[in-house]
Amino acid sequence: MGLSFIEGNEAIAYGAVTAGCRFFAGYPITPATTIFNTMLKLLPPSGGICLQGEDEIASIGFCLGAAMSGLKVMTATSGPGISLYSEQISFAVGSEIPIVIIDVQRLGPSTGSATRGADGDINFLRWGNSGGLPVIVLAPVDIKDCFTLTVCAFNLAETYRCPVFIASNKEIGMTRESVDLEVLERPPLVDRAAPPDRAHFQPFQISNGQTVPYFLPIGDSVPVRQTSSTHGADGYITTDAEEIRSFQRRLQDKLQSSVEHYSFHELIAENARTLLIAYGVTARAAAAACRLAKQQGNPVSLLVLKTLWPLPEALIRRSARQAERVVVIEMNLGQYVNEIRRVLPDKPIDFFGQMDGRLITPPQILEVIARG
């Protein structure tokens, strides 16, 4: 493409196609619709499929069916649509169906403000499935992240056979920046693993050392069974307590035990007494505040989290080791800060949050820094 002037939503669509996405289904909703529009432009010429469902529930259902047939799939929505996705997200978690879900967050609750940004869905993305099992949530900061983290999201969905969310924001998704997509980082692509022994394939069987089952598409010459109910290795419903316990524990451990491998972040380490922690579009204001604080002779460190869930606990502890004080900045009234307090119980944790449709500014962050 060369140098382009595009918005974050478009960069997500280009990242998806680069990652091998060949199926998209969605329902128009501000501020995510331009992802749909761009996928409609990109997919048919590359042999892909782009559909509009009659609503959000149908749209994510189309995606799960396509994923079970072997395609890499993506859907995109905002807060009201994520609420409708919830049951199908649980299906994807429990039946280990790879899917990338883009949430271009807007100000809630409910219909809220369609053209105002916020980061109010952060806890809902983590806990919005029945059973409360882990999911992966990545948070872009800018256009470059929108492209590269989307490729990473597909790789993670394929590797761990799970839903992976991109927690974007109206201000990221609909802001245009100049970028050359051709020179951006492109992680090597990953595809879900096929079984070495097709003759004895069972859809949820785990071999020694595995945490993720092999995959064959529904419709293959080998029978493949899928169910949303609690199941054993063969895909049939089970009530055996030990089998259920092992299944639930594996769904939890396959993501939590490996989070160090995908703890995407940026760390500006100044060996300062104060550490800022931020994510999403707010991290840009935090970085500007750090530059201003350094010019004023009061340097602070900054940890920008791009993997929000599973919580990258080891990364957070390492980054805060030298800090005497931690300041968490969020474009909500306080969601992720409670996890930081849990992980760093021995550190003073200050919080600044705002959820009124306005961006948090560097001067506001500087004011919080100065209070310490």
C-alpha cells in the first residue's frame, strides 16, 4: 500500500486479512462499522466472505460456524453488541473455537454515547462469559498497534483455540494517522494444529504435554463432534466429576500458564519513584505527560500494557519493583486498577479515571503525578 492516511478500524481490517482472515460477519454499529466496510472491500477479491447478520447474535454465530469449518474469522462491534455476544463467547470458550472479536468501545452504559469513547468494557470482556474462564484481551494504543496486534490476535486464537479480543476505543478506531503498513512488524503466521493420527482423532483429546487439542474441521472425512455442553474428549456430554474438573482446569491453565509468552507492552524505565500504568488511547497522554515531567525535573516511569487479560502479573511486578508509588490512569471510573492493587499489595496505588466522553489529557496526568 505504501504510505496511507487511514484510521485504526481500517488498520485492524488490513491486519486481519494479513493474518489470513477469510470470513467476517457483523452488524453495523458506531464506532465499529468502518471495520465492516473495509472487510467488505478486502475480503471478496481475496476469496473471502463478508456477511451482515440480522443482528449481533446471528453475526457471531456465523463466525463460529465458519471457524468450526476451518476458516480464520473475525467480528467487530461496540459495547451493546458485546453484551449480545455473551452467550456465543461462552460457546467459543467452552468448545475451543478460535475467533477474533473487536470491541471498539464507546461511552456506556447501554446505548450510551455512540460517538464518544471510553474504556468501560475492560472487565466485561474478561468476565462476560458464563463460567468466568479466561480469555485473551489485547489493547492497541495507535494505528500501528491496530495492525500488528490484530495479526497477533489471530495467531493467539489459532494457538490456544479461544476467543481473542481487541479492546479498541472510538478515539483509536476513528482517528486517522499516516502509516506505511508495508514496513510494520508482521509476526509469522500461525495455524491451528492438525492431528498426527487422523484415524483415532477425538475433538477434545489432549496428548501428553499438550494444553490445546488438535483440530479437524466439521465436514471432514473424519467425524467431528461439537457441543456447547460440558463434554469429554469425544465431544459427548459428560457428568463425570473428574473429567469435568480436568476439562475446566485445562481451559484455565492453557491461557494463564502461558501469558508471559504474549505479555505485549512498552516500558519507559526512568528508575523513578513513580510508575505510571496505562493502556489504550490514554497511554498516549501518559507518554506525553512523562515527557513533560522529565523536562520539569520530575521523571516518572511508564508501563503501557497491551495485554490486559490474562493479567500479566509477572510483568507488572517486575516493572514496579523499583517504584515507591504507582499511578494507574484509565478512561473509566476504575476497573483495571483493582487488579493492580491485588498484584502490588505493598505499593501505594493512586488512581485517576474519567468517563465523560472526553480524553484524559497530559496536564491532568501531570497534576496526579505532582500529588505524590
